[in-house]
Amino acid sequence: MRAAASHFLDITKEVCPLTFVRTKLLIERLRPGDILEVRLAGAEPLRNVPRSIAELGHQIVSLTPEGGGEAHRLVVRKAG
């Protein structure tokens, strides 16, 4: 069963480190247990954003490619 995201962020046009900064700022505003879906693109954000989110203690629910793999959807559950 796929977790239903209640918050969305598209960082496909951003470059590192703004990709993580924008994601972290939004996660900080969420309640524990909230689900965030982040759309990201590029090798560096794909490598760094999920790793950094997990290092902060949040749960990576899924990371799936879309549109031929040019972009990915990262689903995160905020830690409680």
C-alpha cells in the first residue's frame, strides 16, 4: 500500500545544496508522521537528498523513477 502524501515539493529545477535546504525547511514545518512527496531530478540530488533526510531520522518510504528515469519521486515520513 502506498502512503498518501499530504505535502508536495518539486525541486527538479533546483541545484544542490538548495535541493536539500528546501526539503529540510518544509519537513521542519510538518507534524510528526506527516508524509511529504518530493519530486527531484539529477544525480546529485538523487544521491544527497534521501541520504540527508535519513540522517536526520526521517523515514524514506519510497524512491521511484518517473518519466523514463529523468525525475524521481521521494516519499518521506516525518519522524515523531
